[in-house]
Amino acid sequence: MPDNQVRAVALSVSDMSFSIGGVQLIYPMSFQVTSGRRLVVLGPNGAGKSLLLRLCHGLLQPNAGQVHRNDLHPAGRRAHAMVFQTPVMLRRSVLDNVTHALAAIAVPPAQLHGRAVEALNRFGLMGLAERPARLLSGGEQQRLAIARAWALRPDLLFLDEPTAALDPSATRLIEAMLTDLHAEGVTLMMSTHDLGQARRLADDVLFLASGSLVEASEAQQFFNDPQTAQARAFIAGDLVW
Amino acid sequence: MMDDASPLMAALTLIMHFDPVFVNIVQLSLRVTLTAVCLAALIGLPLGALLAVSRFRGRLAVIVAINALMGLPPVVVGLTFFLLLSRSGPLGGFGLLFTPSAMIIAQASLVLPIVIALTRQTIEDLWASYREYLQSIGMGPKQAILTLLWDARFSLATALLAGFGRATAEVGAVLIVGGNIAGVTRMMTTAIALETSKGDLALALGLGIILVGITLVVNALAFGMSRIGVRHAG
Ligand SMILES: Nc1ncnc2c1ncn2[C@@H]1O[C@H](COP(=O)(O)OP(=O)(O)OP(=O)(O)O)[C@@H](O)[C@H]1O
Ligand SMILES: [Mg+2]
């Protein structure tokens, strides 16, 4: 982070916790997401990464504490979007998947097609525009999910392990896209359990284990000088629970 | 009409010559059944979708009840509407008993549980995979239901065809509320049921052939529909 520069807060979480049926899944935690930065949520399987992203996006409501985000952009569009761990493809063509999302945020009908085509071109999917989205490969589906989210012009984009099921070349492609989005000023909050990916992409890191926020720091600090034994073990490749 | 020729030959003659009485029966049957299915679709598709996406106390009981209604014996439905529509019944004032309208109402009631139950099942499956995403892009329940109904349209068409199949094949309900009046409420199934015993084998057999043909067409349509659905939507 450029030091003496005050940057806006894109998302602010305070004392948020979450439980289902009396089982505590997310223990009280507080943190902020700074505008324009890439926050990577790290943690082993079952740490609570997906839950945390759903809570931040508003798909789940915390049992206690607050999540502050501006749901609506001044221009009326939704200010944040989410890409899921397993892409959710509508039973429609690739193009119609994008126009449907645009229509949902009340983009005027006359602009739907143009903006959808723009998004598909941007992510190299125009050649597949008329194909049923569900018949695309895993990598193509994930790319479409990102294109569809990008089309909504979010300020803040949540991504839940966007490359978990992809091969190395598809992973590189997605990472390059995320780097571009970052360059355009989109704030990213993504989860991964891939340490290499976190090193390549993260500005800031949240390290979760067993539903608790164990460490929150800038990426360099986290990887070079982890403060907790759990983080050290995770970085060393030893599983923590 | 049929001398000593075999009933089968006579039946084919009826079909081939578009015998007016014969054609009339087929037309009335199709009109009644198609109208009934459209009515059931109009009510059942939105209700089924609503049932799929909403959560309320007693929802499971409603689902079980509707599934049970799918197996309702047509004669019981017929009897119920006979009592409702007969002159002394609560709806007697409309004078609908022994009219095509009564048969439409009875058949729609038979088809409705099928449409609701199959719609609910189909939409619920799709909703399970769509729910988080649709919420994520900020869709309210009404928009979500429209999205689901549209994306499930091929499966839903199959549900309507299943309803059409049941309505075409049933005798009991239309016989009781329609009365099998020649030229007015005589349907294919009621004609077969009653004309056979009166010895008009040719008419019964001809109608039977048409019924089998319709069943084949309906099944072919349902099959084609699911194939188109996969090719179209994945
Ligand atoms: N609806 C639920 N009901 C009960 N437990 C749940 C529910 N959703 C998640 N959990 C539990 O909460 C914990 C965290 O789940 P979560 O999906 O957030 O993990 P994760 O960090 O994303 O893991 P992964 O890397 O495998 O995706 C898990 O132990 C999971 O079993
Ligand atoms: Mg997860």
C-alpha cells in the first residue's frame, strides 16, 4: 500500500460472527477491505472461507456484529458481485447468461446486447456466445462467471476459489484477468488455498483456521514473517485444523 | 353403416371419410382437453413455482397432499363436480352440468395436481442450483420465478404433456359431469365406453385408433422436447 495515502474502505466488518443450529462456524472477527486492493482469504479446507465471502456479499446474515458495504452504487447499479467456487450457469446461451444478469440490475433493454458483447469480448468468449453455458468446460464456465460479474461493473468483486478446479493454464488465464481487473481499480476479495496463487495475487491476506481469523496483514509481511504458529505451519505446508 | 364388413374396416372407413359424427367427437375431445390443460397450466405453473421457492409452515403437508391428488380417481373428481354443479348443488345456479364447460372444469382439476407437482419438483431442483446466484445479482422472488419458469420451459412442457395424456385417457370424470350426450358432450373415451356395449364397434374402434395415435404423438413430443431442451440449454 502506498504509505502515507489514505484510501477508502470498500468493506468493513466488525465483531461479525455466524452460527447455524448452535454450531459456531465463524468466530467474532473484524477487518476492513481497502478500495482498489486485492485481499486474499487463505485457510485450509473447512476454515470458513466460503462462509466468510457469503457473509461479506450478503448471501448470509451474521448472527452478531456488522458488515458495512454500500450495496448500491450512486448510479443505481449493484456495487459488488460474486463468483462462486462452482460456477452457477443458467440454462441459457453464454450471451444470454450475461444479458440476464444485466437485466437483473435494470440495465436498459437497448444496452443489454452491447454490454454483454463487450463483456464476452473482454474475456475472449465471443466465439462461444451462442453455446449453452452449461456445456462449456470448467475453465470456460469460470471465465464466463467472471465476465458476467465484470459486466455488472462492480466496485468490489468477491471470488471464491475461482481456480480451484482448473488446470494450470486456465489458472494462469484467470489470474491474468484478475490482475487486469485490479489494474482497472476493482477491489478484489478472493479465497484460495493455493499458496502460490496467494503470493502472486495478494496485497493483503486474511488467514482463517477453524472459523477464526488468525492473522490479518499485508501479504509481504504474512509470507515473510508470519506472526502465529498456525500461519507458519500453513505456509510450510503442514495442515492446520 | 357396417353390414357384415369387419369392424376394423368400418372403423378405418370412418376415419378416412372424416365421418361428421366421428370428427365431431374427436374435435370436442381435443377442445375440452386442450382448454383444460391450458387452464391447469395457467394456475399450476405459477403455483408450482411459488411452492418450490417459498418456505412456510405446513409446506411439506401441502406438497404431500398435492402429490396424493395426482392419483385421484377420475370418477371421484367427476362425482365431486357432479354434486357441486347439479341443480341443488352450491354451483348449480350456473347451469353447467352436462355441458362441455363442466367437462373442462373436471379435467382441469384432474390435471392441476400433476402440473403443480411436476412444476414444483422441476423448479425446486433448478432453484437449488440457481438460488445463491440469483440472490447475488439482487433478484427478487418475482424475477427469480420468471427466470426459473423460462429456464425450465422444456421440462415444464413435458409436465403439461403428461397432464394432457392423463386428461385424454380418462373416462370417469367427463362421463359423470358431461353425460355423453351425442353431439354435445360425447367425448372419445365416453363414446368408446358406452357405444361398445350398444354394439357400435366401428365407432369405438375408430376412436380407439385416434386415441392411440394421440398418445403416440404426445409421447413423441415429450421425448423431442427433452432432447431440444438439452441441446438448447445444456
Ligand atoms: N449450511 C451449513 N450448515 C452446517 N455447517 C456448515 C454449513 N456451511 C458450512 N458449514 C461448515 O462450516 C465450515 C466452513 O465451511 P466453508 O465452506 O466456509 O469452508 P471453506 O474454507 O470454504 O473450505 P473449502 O476450502 O473446502 O472450500 C465447514 O466445516 C462446513 O462443514
Ligand atoms: Mg469454500
